[in-house]
Amino acid sequence: MNLFNIGRFFSKDRDRQRETEQQQREAENFQLAPQGGFISVVKYALFAFFGYLNARLFITTVHGWEGWLTAAFALCGEGVALYCLRNFTRSTGIHKVALGVAGMAFTAFSFVHAVFSFFKLEQNAATSHAVTYYCENVAFPVLFSMLTISAIALPLLHWRARVAAAQAKAQSQIAESRARMLAETARMRDETELEHARLDQLEERLKIETAYTNKLDNLVSLKERQAQTLARIKDPQLRALIAAELGLSDEATTGKPSAPPPPVWQSRPVSDQRKPGVLD
């Protein structure tokens, strides 16, 4: 009994595995409806026929080079219609809406002109005047306006334009950040150079003051040696005389009042002094 249950369990497991493999093969073999193929051939053939009818209408109705020019603009409208219908499913957002509107407008414009041309309404007595007036005075301005609006609006509304605008904004922000960084770096460099200049000036002042202090120390040492030398002189008169020559006072050297200088007559030589008892 147990062996029978085990065999039945393995049999169910194999059945489930075969069903899973069959489902995978069906999923792999399933194909969606293609966008191209026969329907694309029909579409291009119809627009080629519409283009022929549009060109024929304007060339036979509008005489001279203006008819050929209007036919050329009509063929450009055919091309824009094909472009819009072909790329409608490949776009998104507002650009997709613009493609749909432009494609339908140019297709309707081309279809109306094709109907005029196919039924040769320009040769019908009841409609020839209206068709001729339309082809000569209305068709070209309308075609020119539609082509101009489409040529300007479709590229501006393209999704890549938004991507380019976002990239431009990011690049401008990067450039502004780099400019601010360069300006801040230059400012800090200038401040650093200014601080170095102040430091150099301070060092020069320190050098000058140090040299000035050293000179003052030398002067003080010199004056002290002069005072010590004068203090070693025992003769007060000689000490006072030398102190006067050096610009020092005797009190500064000895700490005592200096003796008065000798009289003028005592400083003269003996031969210059008058002898006592001799009249002038």
C-alpha cells in the first residue's frame, strides 16, 4: 500500500513538471502584434498616393512657380505626418501629445486635398471657383504656418530637450560652485599673503628694536666703563676735567660733589704769572 502511494506521488510530480514545461514553451512561442509588416506598407503607399494627389492639385490649379512651391510644401506636410505617426508610440509626455496633434492635422489636410484632386473638383463648374480660390490664396499660408509651428514646437517639446535642460542646469550649478570655490580660494590666498606680509613687517620691527636695544646696551656699557675709569682717578681736578670732556659729572662717577675747577691763574704756566713787587 505504501509503495503504491509513493508511485502515485512521483507520477503527479512528473505531470506537474510536464505542465510547467508546456506553459514555458507556450510563453516563449507567443508573439505580440508587430508594428511593421503589411500595415506599414499600406500606410506608406497611402501617403505616397496622397502626396501625388496633393502635388497634382496645386500644380494644375496654381499656375507658375507658385504652384510648384505649394506642391513642395504639401509634400513636406506629408513627410511631417509620416514622422509624427511613426514616432507617436516612441515618445512620451507632452511631446507625444504634440506628435499626435500634428500627425492628425497634417493627415486631415492631406486627405482633404487628395479628395479635391481625386474628384477633380477644380474642374467642376460648381466647385472650381471655390477650389481655385482656396488653392491660390489659402492653402499656401496654412501649409506654411503649420510647417513652421511643427518645426519649432516638436523639437522644443521633445523629451531629450528636458533632459538637456536638466543637464544644462546641473552643469551651470557645477560651474557656479566651481566659480565660488575659485573666488573663495583666491580670497584665502590673498588673506594668507597679507598675514605673511604683516608677519614680515613685525619681524623687521623686532630686528630694528633688537638692534636698537643692543646699541643702547653698548652705550650703557661704555658709559659704565667711563664712569669706572673716572672713579679710579684719584686727583679730583683731573677727574673733573676729564668728566667735563666726556660730558659726565663728577658726582655721577664718585657719588660726591665735584671739586671746583682751579683758578685761571693757577692753570697758567709760571712764566706767564706776574712776579710780586713788579709794577706794570
